[in-house]
Amino acid sequence: MTSLGQTVVVCGGTAGVGRATALQFARAGYRVAVIARGEQGLAGTLAELERIGVPALAISADMADAAAVDRAAERIERELGPIEVWVNSAMVTLFGPISEAKADDIRRVTEVTYLGFVHGTLAALRHMRPRDRGVIVQVGSALSYRAIPLQSAYCGAKFAIRGFTDSLRCELLHDRSRVRVTMVQLPAHNTPQFDWARNLMNKRPQPVPPIHTPEVAARAILKAARETPRELWLGKAAFQSILGNMVMPGMLDRMLANRAWDGQLTPESETPGRPDNLYAPVEGLHRTDGRFTQQAQDKALGLGSEQVGLLLAGGVALLAGVTGLAIAAATRSRVRAELEQTRPSLRRLFRH
């Protein structure tokens, strides 16, 4: 798929993975529209996009507001041209035990992190389906498959996105639509999320290692938009979480109960009453990288879920083949042993 002159929309594109993704598409030659809440973040991202030299547009909208997202999509179509790729990556989160969370805060995480994806998807479909083309990229997480403690609202939203996307994919296939939907399941990344998320703990939060740069995710999202695998799994931790949860969920429950609680917290004390972005943007923190740059890796293995399935099928077939050979060898050995035991009796029989 050629990118020259195509329009991409990146929701939540002013910080972290979203901002890195907007810049990655710009370097690949796309026209880039960014939707986010914060005016400062939008201005900074737009300036970076314009320095790259591509047509760009920055629109302030809350992804929880479906009407605002629809208006943004209409403006993008008018000013940048037909939307060919829509990337849903906007999110907010809440760190803390379920027992200490407020219902309104969980609702807000759900409205942005899940319903924001729904609103973005619906807006994209309204423009893509009549043209019978386009790609929707859902930025997911290993937490779409394996939930962890202290992030129940976020995990619930990511699970919901995966269910919604699977239903949409079936419907597009039923309608023989050429609109494609793909989901990228990410590992941990070094983003400002851990500096401005609402935190109910007395220690500062951190991503669960291994940590990757936002550019690792951005490259994977661009790849998914171009190749449209059913899903793209990125990073060793994502593979381990997804596959491990398929075969030993109970063991992972106990392991995460023991390790993932303290593993998400640094020794640093949280600043009481610091601003967070759950209900409004925190100006001054809109950047690509977080505070874990020294630990961030700039590479990660990425495989389509179809490729993973083939590898697993090959592994199962190989195991079955080896097991079959072992059984056959054992059977031959047993038959030979039984023949050796019966041979004296056969000799006596034929002598008589």
C-alpha cells in the first residue's frame, strides 16, 4: 500500500506512543491529523509534523465525546482528504486497588480508553465503508489478554476493545468489505503515562520491564497499517503474557499476585495531590518519552498472530511427530521382547 498523499488520523497523538506514531507516519509520507484534548500538546505535535514537511492538522476533542469525534473526522476529510488509516490510541488510566477506586473514575477510564476507541472506529467507518477501503488500527496491549493487579479499569477497557474489534472483524468479513481492522498488542513503553496517570498508591508507578521506546510501538503500528495482520504481537513480554494465559492462567494469577504489585511501583514516594490527566489534560508533560529512558530498549520482535499460530501448529506437529516416533520405537522394543520370551515355547511346540 503506497503512503504518498494518504491521510492518517492518530487519536491521542500528542504524547507517548500516539505522538511517536504520528511522527512515524509523517516520515513515511502520510498527511497526518492528530486528535487530542490538550492545546499545548497539539501545538507542539503540529510543529514537529510541520518540520517534517507533511500536511498536518491538530484538532482538540475528547474521545469520550462521540459527536466531537464525528466533527473532527468531517473536518479532516474536508481539509486533508479521504481518511485511509485511522489509529485509535487515546487512553487514560488509574493505578490502585479496586477496593480503593471510585466508580466515577473507573467510568471515566472506560469512556476514554474503551468508548473512545468505539467512537473513533464508528467515525472512521462512516467515511471508509462508502468508499469500501481503509484501515483501522486498534492500539492494544498484552493486558488485552492478561490482566494485572492495580490496573483493573485499564485492563477491563483493553479486554473490551479486543472483543469489540473481533465482532467488527466478523461483520466486515460477512459484508465482504475491503475495510480492514487490525490490533497491535504492545508491551511496556517509556511514556509520560506514569507521570500523569491518576495514582492511588503512595509510590510512583512504573511500567513492568522490559521497557521499550515509544518508537518501537510506532514502527509496529505503521507495519500493521500497511500489512493488516489480524493482530500484531510486539515484544517478548507480550508473547509470554498472551501465550502463558492461554495455557496456565491460574499459575499466572498467583505469579502476578506475588510479583506484579510491587513490580509496578518505584521506591520513590508519590507527590500528594499532583495533577493527573483523568478528566483534563496536564499541560507541560506532552512529550514522547517518559522518565525511564535509560532502561528503554529500541528493539522488539513483532509477529502477526497468524505467524504465531503457524509456529505453534508447527511446534505441536513436531512434538506429535517426535512422540509418535518414540511410541513406535517403544512398541517395536516391546514386540521384540515379547517375541524373545515366546521363542523357547515355539521351539518346543515345533519339536513335537
